[in-house]
Amino acid sequence: MRSTTIITKVNDWQKKLFYWHRSSRWLLPGTCLICMHPLVGERDLCKLCLKQLPHNTNACKFCAEPLTTKRQPPICNYCYQAPVAFDQAFAPWLYLPPYSQLIWEFKYTKNLAAGYLLLDLLFDSLAKKNKTYDYLLVIPGQKDRIKQRGYHAPTWLAKRLALLSDLTFFKQGLKRVKDIPSQQDLGRKARWLNPRGAFKAASEIAGKRVLLLDDVITTGATSHWAAEELKKQGALSVDLLATAKTPSKFKH
Ligand SMILES: [Zn+2]
Ligand SMILES: [Zn+2]
């Protein structure tokens, strides 16, 4: 009981510190990270560029794949044929330039200004959903890639998203038990099956509502197998949140 109290107090202080750090940005002049226009504000994005971000509004409600036609219910052909293991996916924007450039810089060059902007955008879109979760989890990265890049972008985002919101980040909720070969040169079916068996969920997940965070949803295969493992451990629901969705090469 005592340790729980201490942890709560530490988290409160961390939250306060984080809010102070975020609000102090109002005092300093900034630059829009997309058009490089000088601005003063809470975030490094001007109103015009925010409007022009590639919104993923007409998307499949299960996997976030953009749909080429309006349909009711909004479900893509893949999800009709083989439903994904997560319950819903939210990827408010498409992985298209210049937005994709921001993600790339954050992920591969550790541009933290871009990271904080992506964090704000994620927080805004999550707040609009108005859903409650017991745990926030990330898809664990591959050790060799984390070593190479020096950090893991989804974990960086998840820690701060938990400080901004009421979410509880459960770092050990999902573990990687197997590294998987690069997916890039594989065909669609092989890519889909590649991450199978790569994750192990913690037993505390049973009966919980989980929000799984990833940076970009490409095929959705990694998240599918991660969600499948969480469900196997008894997770009540698994939603997926990402900064962007890469549109599939295939028509829907
Ligand atoms: Zn701008
Ligand atoms: Zn779908």
C-alpha cells in the first residue's frame, strides 16, 4: 500500500513537471515544423499546415485503412474476409508527405520537436474518441534496431502520452520473445504471417481494456499478432492508436 502511495505521488509530480514544461513553450518563439514559418504557440505547427495534414477521415473502422469509396458500415475488403484481432484502429492521418517527413525525422533522427508535435496530435485525436482504457501498451521493438537508433519511438510517445492523459503505461504488458526478419521484401501473405508468435502478454492483462500504441500502421500484421496474444491472455478489448496509416497499395 505504501509503495502504491509513493508511486502515485511521483506520478503526480511528473505530471505537474510535464505540464509546466509544456506550458513554458508559450513563452518562446517557435517555428512551424512543416512550412518553417515563425510562430508563437503551444505547438510547432501553424493553423494552415494543421488544416492541410493528410487526414484519414474515410477509413475502415477496424484497421484504419483509407477507403476509396464511402460505404456503410465503413469496413475494408480485407476486414470482411479476415477480421483483425484488435477491436478498432485509430490513425488520424495518412503516412504521406510532408507529415510522413515529421514521423521519419522523429523515428530515425530523434528530432524531439517533431516528437512533441506528434504527441500533441495523438493526444488531441485520443481526447476526441472519449474512450476509457485500463492500460496503455506499446508494441515492443526489436533489440538490434533500438540499439542502432538509441531509443524506441513508440515507448517515448507512450510515456509522455500517459503523463498528458489519465492512461496508465504498462511497459512490461507485452514482451517480444522473438525477433522477426525485415518485412520489406516479403509478399503480402508472408508479411502477414511473419510476426506470428513474436509476443508474450503479461497475465495482468486479463479482463483489461488495452490501448496499443504504435508509430505507423503499415500492413497492420504486427499489431494483429500482438492483439491476438493480448486477447489470448484474456484482454477484454484491444484498440490500436498510431500517428499514421500507410495507405495500402491495393484498392479497396
Ligand atoms: Zn506551417
Ligand atoms: Zn479494415
